[in-house]
Amino acid sequence: MTAWTWDYDPSAEYVTSGLPPGVLAEVERLATELAALGRDAAKVGLPDHKEGGLRELDILGGYGLVGFLVVARDSCVYVVNVTWTG
């Protein structure tokens, strides 16, 4: 088990404002899985030609994107943006 965690940046209210409950649940599920990957989460998602920096993952069949940062010094995955088009 990893000691990594996840959090919203700058805040949960800012990032998730207006999202349906099901979308919010999916975002939090993905964030939990990314935190379980720890440092390797920097290799997940797009862009696929490099690791680190702002990463993006499709959610719920391509109806949205989750933007996240992997910060090794904090042992944390920060969810910074959620775009929902559904």
C-alpha cells in the first residue's frame, strides 16, 4: 500500500462546482486509483509522449476530462480541473 494521497487544488468547491453526483463519484474513484499508483501516476493519461506536468484522463466514455498533477515531494495527486460535457 502506498502512502500517497489525493486532493483538489485549489479547493473541492472550485474544481467540482456544478458537477452531477455520478461524475463527482467517478472523479474521486479515479483520483483514489491514481494515488494508489503513487509516483507512477505521472505516466498515466495524456500527453503520452512525456511524463510529469499536467496530465489528463478521459472520464465516462469521453464525456469529460480530469486534469491532475502528480507532486512527488508532497506524495500527492492534485485534481486541478474537471471538464464535463455530458
